[in-house]
Amino acid sequence: MSVIDGLDMKIIRALQRDARKPIVQIAKAVDANEATVRRRINKLLSSGIIERFTVVLDYHKLGRVIKAFIGLRVEPAKLKVIAEHLAKHPDTQVVYRTSGDTDIVTEVIFEKMEDLNTFLEEELNLDGILGTIVTIVIGPYKRCPWTGL
């Protein structure tokens, strides 16, 4: 299944809103029968379009209120090692290879500003990092629907 149609997108959107909703309710919401929706979901899973069902956390309710995007300028030979180092840190949400002014952008979420400062001083004290740009998030206008970030 490489091409998805309108019904698949309706099913995906319904699952993004609440993947725990019973298939019979999703079928009613997307105006299809239950067997069709079940078959479509299984195809979306087997094709890898849907990778997994997961939990979206409200980080503020967990006391994690400091979110920042950190752009890194990195020596090309050290790029992979630095990206792997960042990816292992439990407070790192995403690590992206980028183009432009930075080579890597990572998103981190911390409980307090001191934790961010410690991360910057200790975790980013690596050979090959040429510079950083830290952007603290004030608040969202829109969040990524499947992660809540």
C-alpha cells in the first residue's frame, strides 16, 4: 500500500485524535463499515504508514516546562557521533540533520532552567561542536498532532 486515499486519511486523523477509540466508532465517524476500517488500519500498519500507536504526554503536567530548540554547527567528520550522543540523552525529544546555519537541530524538554544550563555546559561540551544557537519556546501556536510537542 503505497498510495493512500481519502478514507485512509479520515481513518488516520481519527486515530490521531484517539487511537483507543473502538473501531466501530471510528467506522461510524468516517462513514465506512467496521470490516473496511479494520482492514484499512491493518494495511496502514503492515505498509509502515502507521508505525505504532503511542501516548502523547502533557509535559507541563509532568513538571517539564522548559522546552528549547538547540541548533549546532558541527565539524562534518563529527556529525554522526554528536547526533548519536544527543539522541541517547533522556531529555532529548528529537534530533534532526539540517541545512543552513546549523547542521543539527535538537529539541529538549527540562523541568527547570538549571537543567537546560547543565545540558548546555556538560552534554554539549564535545569535540567537533563549533557553535550553538539556543531558542527557548515561549508557547505553541500549533503542536505536532502525533507527539503533542
